[in-house]
Amino acid sequence: MYEWVKALHIVAVIAWMAGMLYLPRLFVYHCDAEAGSRQSETFKLMERRLLKAIMTPAMIATWLLGFWLLVSGAWLGAYWFHGKLVLVVAMTTLHGLFAHWVKDFAAGRNPRSAKFYRIVNELVTVMLVAIVILVVVKPF
């Protein structure tokens, strides 16, 4: 059963990370769209659907399946897991910020620049790479 849960956990992580990498790119493009334009309205729809239909369910599945793996695998004492957990909590916090920013765009009150969202996109990439290294290499 452990291997099946791990496989489902990996699928959930892939879906969540795909959204975490794509949503800030949508924000970058949305910054360039004229407020109230058809393009802006399309971005609002895409952002909301990505967050609600893919990212949030995938994040919840990642956490639930990950908790099952933690308990079953007795990983709580592993130092690499502590690092991973800190990064996953940071990623979850960022997910919450993304949800807030989707609401800002929907209300037409985005105060941030496209450059800001490009940097956020890179931050997600760095955290993802660090998590994968911790899980696969288990450096400590």
C-alpha cells in the first residue's frame, strides 16, 4: 500500500507544482492586459479555474497523502524531512498568497508589477528543486 500512496502523492505534487509554476506566469501576462479588456477577463477566468480546480485539490491531496507516508514511513526523525517540511509549509503559504492575488486581479486591484511575479515564479522553482534534492538525495 505504501508504494501506491507514494505514487499518488507524487502525482498530486506534480499537479500542484504545475499550477504553482503556471499561475505566476498568468499573473505576468495579466499585468500587461488592459483592465476590463476581454484578455483581462480571460486571465481572471483562467487564474480562478487553475487555482480552484487543479492547484487547491492537488495541494490538499499532497498534504493528506504526505501525512500518510510520514506516519507509515516513520520519517519524523529524519533531518532531511524537517527541511522538506519547512519548504512545503513555505510553498503552502505561497499558495495562499497566490489565492489572495487571484482575488486582487479579479477585483481589478493588482498593485504588483510583472517583474514581481517573474521573481515569485523563480522562487517556486528554487523551492521545488530544493525539495526534490532533499527527498531523493537525503543529504542529512
